[in-house]
Amino acid sequence: MQGVTLGTKRGLRRPLLPDGSIGFLRKVVRSWAVQGLGVYAFTELLARILLEGAFVVALWLLGWHALPIAAAWLGFHTVAWFLLYSGFGRLWILLGLSTEVTRISHFIDGMTRFAQRSRSVRAVFLRGSGARRELNEQSDIDIWLVPGRPRSAAVLRLWALRFLSVVRRVPLEADLLDTERYVPFLARLGHVTTIKGPPPDRPLSERWRRRGLLVSLSGLDGSGKTTVANRVVEALRGRGLDAVYFYGHRITYLRGGTRRSFAIAFKSFWRHAGRSLQDLQDHRSAKALFDTVTLLDYLLVLWRLAILLKPRRIVIVDRYVADVIAYLRGMGPGRLAEPVLIGMSLVPDVPILFDIAPPEALVRKREQTLAELERYAADYEELRDRLRLVPVDAREPEAEVRSKVEAMLTSELGATQVEAGRLDT
């Protein structure tokens, strides 16, 4: 195993013994209904819908009536939950059962060999006591699997692994993550060790030739993102490269010269109701609705961005997913939208964070208060490591910041000459 660790240590998992029969049944029913489902794993959610939907359709084609179909589906879902959806592992933990430490250890070793061989699994992360190898008879195995291509094969591998844990009588909680970028966000749940890391990225020059480059500039208002983005585009075009500027946050629909979008419509309605955006912090339902309409607007952002990104083109994005997340956090609690934003966003080839102190940003641009900027700065600091943002000192003069951004591109591309949009290395 690789020695990469994330998060902080925690004690050994204690079995979730029921407080009573009602509490126990409540936990079992909740597990039966939503075991392993979440916004981090839409891939498996779709697979479950297809599996159980195909079962229901098959019974309907055979001429079954509604009530027998409903009863059969309940039975089918229960069996699938127990064998394929981690129901066995959840029941084992709830009942406080135990197993031999050697059996758990051997299963972890087998998973490690499986991860290294399987091409359908892009990455595997072991967490908790199994990651620390601090096992006891009531330990369970917690892992995350990231699917490769095809994704359907990874789901089948996951279900086979869960079924094998039932046969071997080893408690296993295995979850599928749509992307390894979720791991740092979830690592707060405990110690994490990489069993199989994702394959290394292709060289930047190869990515530029195959599909184009996406460069994101994130940071506080007043850090100089827009100015630098436009100047870098001009400089790259002057060197013969195909470069375009793109604003990646809250794109609006233009109708008759009026700025419109779902989020703008929501904010207009909210203000007409006599409330400010900061009031969203006290209204969780309204904040959830605001997050949803922001996500809908962001779909248009990604659609337009996907159209712009072409082979041998560099797209400089002024504000991106980190800025959208920081913006939503500033409006109040509720982070359900964050994994959706991360999962559906194109991964930047060069993600840059313009690092500047809030007081200096306030001097440059007075659209926000110092308290707001300090709160945003804390969010960017948290997102920097989790989204692998590369910090650039934005306190320096614009020309120096621009030169650093250009140098990051040209050095990564390995360019010595640029002729008519072509890099000669």
C-alpha cells in the first residue's frame, strides 16, 4: 500500500448497538431505503435504477398486475440491498457482531491485489481502522472505489466485492465515488490510505494537442483575476496561440439587453419580498432552492465552456467551481450542491488561486465588506488543497502576476517557439 494519508486519526469504530428495538429498526429501514446513495455516486444510483427498473419491466411484460409487481420489487430490493448494496455490512455493524482479525486482514490484502489488477477501477482508498491496520474483532472494512472506463464495469466490480464479503462473512462498507476529487472532502471522516492511486495525467502538451487546455483563475474580488485573464489571452494570441477568455461564474441569458438567469430571477423575487441575500442563512429551504437554481445556471456555463474547449486552444476561465462554491457558502449553510458542482465540472489543467489578503483586496475593489472578504478567504484556503489550486501571489503588480501565469503555461507546455498556433518542443 502507498503511504498517502488524508484527514485525522480517529478511534476504532464502535458497533452501533441499538438503544432499543425501535431505534434499531429505524436504522435498518433507513439503510434499506438509502444505503450507500448520495450525490457522490450518481453512477451507482443509475445502475440501481436500471437493475430494479429492468426487474419491474420484466414482470410487467410477463403480465403481472400492479400489486404482485410491487410485492416482488420489495423482495428483490431487499435481497439486492443485503447482497449488493452493503446491507450485510450495515446489519453486521448494527448487531455488534465480531469476526476474526486474520479474516479481515486477508480480505484487505485480497482487495489490494484486486485493485492493482482491475482496469475498471481507477482508484481505491481505504479508510478508518483498516487503513491504519488497527484492527480488532469488531472492525469493519471501509473503502471508496473510483470507476474507470467503462463505468458500468466498476459498478459490477463493486457489487461483486460486496457479495464476496457476504460469502466470506467480513463486514464491508464499500462506496463508489464518481471522481477521486471527492476524497479530500470526505477525508474528514477519518484516516485514509491510498490502495490504488489514479493514473498520472497526460503531459500538458499532449492534453493541449488532444482537447485543448483549461486554465482557471480563482480568488477574492479585487485580486486581479479579470485583468490578468484578459492580458494573458492577449499575450498568448500575440505569440500565435489560439486563446480565449471565458467568464465562468453566473453566466446570464441575454434577452432584449436584460441580464436574466435562474439565480438572478430568484434574487429579484427574494428582494421584492423585502429580504436580503444574507437572510438566506436563516432559511434553509430557500437557501437550498437558491443552490439549485445556481446549479441550473452553472449547467449553461459548462455547456458553453465545453463548446469553447477545442484541440490546440487555451481557454482562460475567469472564476470557476471554487468561486461558485465560495459564493454559495457566503449565502448560508447547506453544502449539498458542492459535490454536484465538482462532479460535473471539467477538471482544470492549470487551476490557479490568486492569493491576496482581504484588506488589500478591499482597497482594490470595495464591492464587499472586510468581514465578507475574510469569510471568503477562509473558504478559498480550505478549497485550495482540496481542489489542488496552485497559489500565485496576487499582491504583486499586474505585469508580474501575468508573467507568472504565462510562465506556468509555457514551462508546462515545454514550448521554445510558437509559430502560427503551433508549439515546437
